[in-house]
Amino acid sequence: MSIYLNKDSKVIVQGITGGEGTKHTALMLKAGTNIVGGVNARKAGTTVSHKDQAGQDVDLPVFGSVAEAMEKTGADVSVVFVPPKFAKDAAVEAIEAGIGLLVVITEGIPVQDSAEFFNLSLTKTGPDGKPTTRIIGPNCPGIITPGESLAGITPANITNKGPIGLVSKSGTLTYQMMYELRDIGFSTSIGIGGDPVIGTTHIDALEAFEADPDTEAIVMIGEIGGDAEERAAEYIKAHVSKPVVGYVAGFTAPEGKTMGHAGAIVSGSSGTAEAKKEALEAAGVKVGKTPSETAQLLREIYKGGPSAESAPVTAGTATVREKAGALVDKVKSTLKR
């Protein structure tokens, strides 16, 4: 199993005809994602041509709205590749249509816009009283269930399928951890984003991984700023029985300076990496000083797996981490325009 995304998920791409939408539609198809179409009101009724995982030509229909795409394809996942000034409208459209999973890749969305579409999602509930739409992001690499489906920009060829669940605020650190632990592999990896307002949180992912029978251990990556990691530590202490290891980026960050993500800022003693590390360790989480040490802590918990050197991946070289980091930076830069 996996969480939130699997081989049966039917994915549409909002912004499928744009530069980044085109590029990453191709990469998602190559990863095995079941993409059933895209949305661009100005190009409704046309098709875009790509190749699927087997190298066969596929013509994907472009619809005028998310609602139409859902009606005609049964889509239950949408990935948003649109610039920041259009992102709120795209998200609102998908939420109003009742999409099950909305992955917002775009960086640079005004916090007020993110808050508005997130709050809207809370008002659209199903028979169980829970929001119909789960949001991942914004400002994130998305979600991948290796060997099954990718909704986002995570390189699909840097790891293997396995029993680890990964939830991370950082895209680049997500890629590094996936590569470091390719010897064991991942059930699902989620990049939740580093903005002050996000949809899916560490706690949401922890709850889902705890309930997933195919996830045996969890890696949680946080960073300075806010109290999300401290709240996650309390949740782990009370509700998570599976082993968790963690890493917190930002031990050398100066007070009052935003580091990388809009939410990564230390104010006084609040939100420091040391405070987060202490909270996690108090909850029984082993916290590494570096990503590599964190991976080794997980490997020690999950004994019996092959060594990383003996676990081939398609990319095959250590430089994949640097390439992956450069990729996410390029995508985010483009989507800011």
C-alpha cells in the first residue's frame, strides 16, 4: 500500500500546456503516473502528445475546467503548475470541483492567497465531515509512491520501493534522503512545503504512515521556524508506534533571518533547530546531525537491508542529489515568473 497516491490514482495537470507543465507531465508519465488529461481554459478541446512509461505515444485531452476533466475522466488528483498570480484561482477551481488530492507545486504564492484556498477547502466536506480535498503544498516537490505514481517534481529514478515513509519540508533534502536510503526504499515520500501556510502537515503524514501496513519506519525532516516539529513530537509521543528518525535543518541559522523558505525564520528562542531536536528526542525520535547520519540511524533500525552501494537506481551516480537540487530550484524559479 501507500498513502494518498497509488497506481490507480487518476491525475490531471493544471497548466499542462505551459513550459513546466509540459516538462513534468512527461516526467510523471515516465514514472508511471496515470495522467488522464490537463486543464487550460484557453486551449480546451485540444490534445497534447507525450510518451507513456512504455514509450508509447499518448494524446492527453485538455479540458476547459477541473470539473469537466473530473466528469469525463474520473480524475481524483490534480497537480498545479501555474505562476503564483494564478495559483489561487487554480486551487479554488479544483477545490470547488471536489478533487480528492490537490498538489500545489508553485513557489511564491502570497500567504494570504494560500490561506484563502486552504480555508475554503475546510468548508467543503464529505459525508464523514472531513474536507473533500487534501492539499499538499504549496511550494513543494509533491508526492511520490515509487514504482507506482508521481504527482509533482520529485526525481523518480533516485530510489526504490520499500517500507520507509518520508515526510519533509525541504525538497532538496527529500531527494538526498531518498537517495541515501535507496538500499531500503520508500512506500511514499511527501514534500509538504516550507511556506507558513500549507495543507498537509507533518502530523497528517505521520497519522497516515502509522495506519499504512506497508510502512514500517518513518523519516521526518523539519527546519527552523514555527512550531510544527514540536507539535509533531507531541503527536508521535501519543500516537505513533512505528520507529521515527528525524533531521532538522538550520542549526547555524542566525536569528531573524529567513533561510530558504518563507516559514524558515527564528525569532528569539522560538523555532530554533535545537529546540525542535530536543522536543523530538523527548518523544523518542532519534535525530541525526546531518542527513547522512539520519539515514544511518534509520538503517540501524531497519536491519537486514542491502547496503546502499549494492542497490542500483536508474540514475546510478552520487551526483543525482546535486542534479535533483538544481532541478527543483529551476522549476521554482520558473513558476515565480
